[in-house]
Amino acid sequence: MATFTVPTRQEVSETNQAIFDNLEKAVGFVPNLYATLASSDNALKNFLDFANAKSSLKTREKEVINLAVSEFNKCQYCLSAHTAIAGMNGFTPEQIVELRSGRATFDSKLDSLAKLALNITENRGATDEDVLAEFFNAGWTKENLMDTINQVGEITITNYLHRTTEVPVDFPIAPSLN
């Protein structure tokens, strides 16, 4: 496997340097996965535009998707990052573990969302009809479905990026479920 190093600010384009500066201000650091995207003059900006686009899903709902998909895809980086982010958004450690398994027995609406995200991922988009029916019966809309599919795509990008590059995880390591 090729060795991927995380580019420094000085090693990326001026456009990406400005993005690094904005990330430093907003997050306090440039996450290694984002810095790795800056190996391309376009990938980091394109990804952040996609990730920061308007959505009918709230941050907590996106974290439900991020955790279920990242667990299925076995992405240590994203599991670690989104475990921390989910905790900052009010999920307990026990709830985070459950969300990683594609369930949320503590909230029926989030449960249907977690099951849908996992099902979409497991079946590469060939969603089971009963899982989709449960999602709609829980009160989600077609708009929510479209935004859920977008969110599955967004987290899958970063899952695949880390699984390919294996750059160092710069968040507290999420424990294995096994």
C-alpha cells in the first residue's frame, strides 16, 4: 500500500491554505482527513461545499447516519471523529454505541433513521421496502429521504478516503464494538 502523509499548510495550494486557516479558526485544528483532501487543489473545497450544504436533517440526525455508516464501513477515523461530535451533540456513550450498530431504541424516530442509513449502506442503495416504510411511518418525509441519501454519500466519501490513505486519526480513538 502507498504511504500517505498528511500535507502541511505550506504544501498545499493558496486556496487550500485559506481553507486551512478557516478550519483552524472554526475547529481549532485542521483534521488530518481534511488536510489529506487538500492534496488536490479542488477536493477539499468541493467536499466542504457538499458537507456544509443546506439539509432538512439536524446535526444530531446527521450524526446518527454518520455513526451507523462508519461502523459498517469500518472507518476508525470517522468513528472516532463522529463519536466525539455525537457526544458534543448530546448523545450518551451508550447511545453512541447503539447508533453505531444501526439502532436507536431510545428514540423511535432516530431508530428508523439509523436502520435506513445502515440498510442503504449494506445494500448499496437497494433499500428494503419495509425499512423505507418504517422510515416514512416514523414521520420522515421524501425530502428527509433525499437528504439522508446525501448524508450517506458524504460519510461514505470520508470512510473510503481514510480506508484508502490510513492517515493518522487525530481524535480520541473510538473503542471497537467487538
